[in-house]
Amino acid sequence: MGIKNSHCHIYSMSDSSKTVHIDVTLELKDFFNAYFDAVKKRLMIAALIVAVVIGSFSYFFMLIGEQNILWQLSPLFFGFPIVAIVGQLLRVHASYRKCLADLSDSEKNLHYIFRADGDGFDVIRGKNFGHIAWESVRKVTERVGYFHFSLTRTEAFIIPKRFLVDGADLKAIRMILVSQLKSRAALKA
């Protein structure tokens, strides 16, 4: 699936009436990258714990002189954690793929409208229209490749930065988010 309608338009009469339009086409890689970014620290902690456990058992078996058992248990020590981690990543990948497959082509194309002087922003998804008030947005976090909008503990969405054409688009969306969300906007400078 290629990128369709990947562009951003800024309409500005003055800074207070600035409007940013962003057309986004949902793709599996965007969701998976955001998920992987969110769990990266937990995966590193899990890998560290596994390494400590393996090191402890290895040291224990070497102390009691049972190096043969260590080699016999090595598939368990290394295989089980790898299968568990890779299995979790594959499960998430499959669930995101199923979620995207359930959407029609028009539902995969979103149009966001951010107004500097508005009480929220608009989302057009296929033939559906929605308005999200700024007070409903818990937090917006800027990551390397996307903006992460948290609405509730379980409801969130992302806007990939590749749909913002140039630096002016990025600057305009940051300005709107900071002016509307204040401390709830964790953006890069």
C-alpha cells in the first residue's frame, strides 16, 4: 500500500486564526513502530532480567561442577525468552494487520483540521466526521516519527510526521498544540 494524499496545508490569515490540514493514510508500519517505541524500555528491562537469571544459574551450576547440565538447559535459558518476546511482537503485528484489514480504503484515509483559535480539532475518516475538544486530550507526546495523542488510558491515536511536508508545517502544528494544551503537550523544541 502506497502513501496516498500525503500532504499538509497551512492556511493562515494571522497567527490566531492559523489552520493546519493534514491528510493521513493509515499503514501497518506506523502502528507497529509506535507500539514498539512504547514497549522498548520494557523489552530492555525484561532482557536484562533474563540475562541476570541466566548468569545466576550459570554461576550456580559452575560452582557445583555441573557444566553438562548448563549445556543441556541452554535451549530453555535462551529459547524460551526469545520465543516469548518474538511471539508477543508477532501477536501485536497480527492484531494491527487484522484491525487495518477491517477498514475500508476510505476509512484508512484521515483528514485532520487543527485551528489555532478553535476549541478542539476535527477528524474526517472516510464519510465520518468527528470533533475532539482540547479538554478531552490528556496529553500529546512528540516522538521521532509521530505525534501520540492520548485521549483516555486506553484510547489514543498517532499522526505520523511524514505527512507534514516541511518545517513550516511541523512548526505550525507544534504552535497550535502548545497554545491549546500548555503543559499537556510534551513536544520537542
